[in-house]
Amino acid sequence: MTRSTIVKLVVESPLSIRGEGRGSLQEVLKVPIRTEDGLKYWPVIPATSIKGAFRGIAEVIGSSMGSDDPRRKLMASHKRERGKISHDDKNALNEISLKERELLERMGEGGSSYLEYLACPICRLFGAPGVAAKVRFSDAIPSSEPVLRYMTRTSIDRKSMKVKEERLFAEELIVSGEFRFVMIVDDLDSLEEELFNSVMAYVEEEGLQLGGGKSIGRGRMKVYIGQWESR
């Protein structure tokens, strides 16, 4: 069964979603949106940013859900470094079901990695090479015009940790606003559902952090999950 809901995000700390840069001016990402007052260029939060935040939470939660079950072992050993997904517990693959073993044999060369992705609940929820995501997101669009402000900043040299000379720039931030996006979830098995529900409970309680500047407290979002509808 496929189900969907509308999720509301409320900005709690300045949000930096970088768009076009013009010299020393860095603007937020904006797209044309049709409103009652005509076409407006308003900020948007890309689906990829939202998906990445959800995936990061799932990876943390999944790492603590290990047990003797081979799929849980695989999930607990899930790693993602520089965009590359791997699983440390290769022995878990020897314990998977006969049906999945037959799939591995049909895959031939490279099938082992594919089977890792296929058996890992995190990969099944959010996708992996050759494996489509079961959880899909739309871009988050403002419910009304957000409040934007420019903040003047200096660049820091990461090696010397000193201010770079003549590197003053202005950054546009979303300081207040409400966004909405659609989440679509395809058929989940019991373990995928368990992980998904844990992730959703976490984001409802703790919220999300999106965009740049997370280390200085930017991008904190309160999350409100709507009613689920079957498709």
C-alpha cells in the first residue's frame, strides 16, 4: 500500500539554503511560485536536502537497532562516507533468505553489493545504487512569503583559523517562515516500517536541521506531520 502525507516545517533558527551567488552577495535558493498576487520568487527547500536529513537520522537510529537478525546486523553496520554506501558486517549476507540468495546468483558480478543494499532497511527506505527509494519527498514550498534578512559575514581560513582579508560578504537567510512538502511512502515490510516509524517519531519530537551552518545552530525546523492518506 502506498500512502502520503503533507509535512509542515516551521523555521526556528535562521535557515541558509544557498542559491545564486553574485560577487560578495549570496542569495537563498528561489523559484517562481504562483500566488494569489501573481508570480513570486520565493525560497524553496530542495527535496534532496530534506531526504538527506531524514536519511542521516535513520542511519543513527538504525545503528542502534542491531540484533541476531541478519538484516538488523546489516542495518547496524550501514555506513555512508562521501556519498558511498557500505556495510561492515559482510557475514550477515550469509544468513539471508534463500530467495535473496537466488537473487544474488542471478546478479553475477557486483551482485554482492546490490544484495547488501536490497537487504538493508536504510537503503530500502532512502535508496542506494540500483535500489529505488521507498520514501519520496517533494521540494518544500512556503505557505506564505517568508521573512528574509541579509547577514554580513567574514570568511575564516580553516588552516590558520584567522579572518581572511578582504573576504567580507553578505548572506541572505530565511529567518521566519512556514514550508510544506509531500512525503510518499511505498509498501514497507515490518522491519522497514519499524525503522520508518522511529524516524518519524524522532523528527516530530526533535525536529530537523537543514541547510548550511548547522554547527552554529542554523536551520533548526519544527516538524508537524499531517494525516496519512492511502493511494
